[in-house]
Amino acid sequence: MQIAILHGPRDLKIEDHPLETQNLGPRQIWTQTRISALKIGTDRGNFEGAEQVPGAPDFPRWVGDSNLGIVRGVGSEVTEFAVGDRVVLNLPHQSDLVIDADGPVVKVPEGVADEDAVYAWLSALSALCYRKAGFQPGENVAVVGLGVLGLGAVALGPLFGARTIGIGNSPVRLEMAASVGAHAGFLYNDPDLADRLDEFTRGEGVDLVILTANPWPAHRTALEIVRPGGRVAIVALSGRGEPPLDFNPLSMELFYNKGISLVAVSHRAGDCFPADERDRFGRKTAVAYVLELMADGTLKPGRLITHRMPYTEMATAYEMIDRREKSMLGVIFEWNLEDT
């Protein structure tokens, strides 16, 4: 099988590794990848060799975490998947994968386009930003950072009952936010940003800020625009790959005096109302939910795709995001798999 391996900063290669697919364990499934998606923020940090995320493997290491494939084989005890099913996997860029059926793999419903479904794990993470921060319908939600993850949060907002605001660093990204359902959009460095937010929220302020951008200026913007007593849901890796900051991110005027809550969007979020000692909104359940929204036609992340490339050109795509080319947003790698 073919797999993308990062041997060091900016040293990405497609390699041929052996993979046993003919003697599957009782609960294993074998899938062949049709397309995989690039997650620009995280993948760029990995490619640049930025500060290692806790738990991430050292070099050499795989990259990527969003795949859509076809089931080609199942173990003797697998009943929830069948040969020919389309599935989405939270696993690296590679042509073939063997995984336990209880692992990060979810069946794709009929009627969902491949290029929407491949973003299901990322869309579920966007949804977690709301759930983890205790979102209430009717709240004003600002999303700081308008990459695919942030725009996913923008798109989900109206479906959840939010009044959503996109906060970006370019007019192009604000246009994208409007196209997926933002009720308003402003540049982060607009000198009148505070007044514009006050007008949009009718003086109520921004109840929840979802922070998806890593740079410290984005972190500061999030703390500045949230209302007193509000929440900032942080799905970004604040400061990763950035120079030392020039402000105190927990200064009294930004944190203590405002009485805000900073919420890390990771781990579980379904334990407020537990369901028989299980997480009612576990990762696979959350992915199945956003896939149903895609099947209904109310969530279409595939509209954000700007580049489609063969997997053999993956290194070129990583070099482009390393240069921070603003034209890139959604990037899909094609693995030349045809249904048989």
C-alpha cells in the first residue's frame, strides 16, 4: 500500500509499505481509499516541524486524518460493515487501511457525496466546539479563523440555532463564510470591530467565540470580542509555530475582569446528561450525526474544496500551504480508486 510519511520538517514522501489484507482478524475490516482531505492548519504545523502535539508520533510519522474509502474485506465477526460500503476513517493518508470495526470508521449513508463525507470527522469536531462550550440556541457565536474547520463551525451555527459571525483575515474568507451561512462577517483588524459586533448583537455581545486559528493575534481577538461572562471554545493550538507572544493571554483585562471561560475542545462532551454509562455524543456518534445532516442536504462542506490533486502530488500541496497561499482552502487527494 501507498502511505505518506513525513521524515522531518518539509520532508514528505509517498512510500510503498506492506499491508496484510487477506487474513483479517474477526473484527477487522479492509478499506481502499478513494479520496482523502488535507487539514490545512494542523497538517501545515506538522509539515513545518512546529512544536509537537502531545501524543503525536515523532519523525518519521504519518500525516493526515480524513479518508473516504470502500470496504473490500471484513472479518468473520463483523456485521455492521459489508464489502462495497463507503466509509469515512479518522486515519492517515494511505491507499489501503486495515482497522478494527470498533475503531474510528463510520458508514456513509446513501445520498451523501464523497467530497462532503470525507469532511465528516472534521465537521464533527466543529460541532464539538458548540457542544463542549454548552451552546444555547439563540446565542451570538463568532468564529475566529475561517479555514475548513472554522467554516464548518460557521455552517453548523444556523442549523443549531446560532446567530453566527465570521471573523477572518481576508475579504475572500469572509465571502466564504457568507456562502456557508454566516449572518455577518468582519475582518479581525477592523478598527470598528467592537462597534460592528455591538450593532450586530443588539448590544448583547458575543456569547461564544470559537477559536480555530493558531496565531496569537487570533487568540487575542477571541478574548477581546467575547462578552463578559462569555466562553471561548479553543480548538486551535494557540501559539504553535509562532514567535513568542507580546501580550499576556491571561491578563486581568482579558480574562479575570471579564469572568470568561476558556474551554479546550478535546476529549468528551456528552457527560452532562450521561446515557447508561456511555458517552451519548461520542466521536462516532457525532460523525454519524453530521453525515445525516449531509444526507439531508443541509451541510455541504464539499463546497469549500478549492484544489483536487492526485495523491502523488501531495508534497506539492504541503509546500503550497507552507507558503500560506490564500487560494487554498479545501484540498482533496485522489487515489485513483474505481468501484468494482
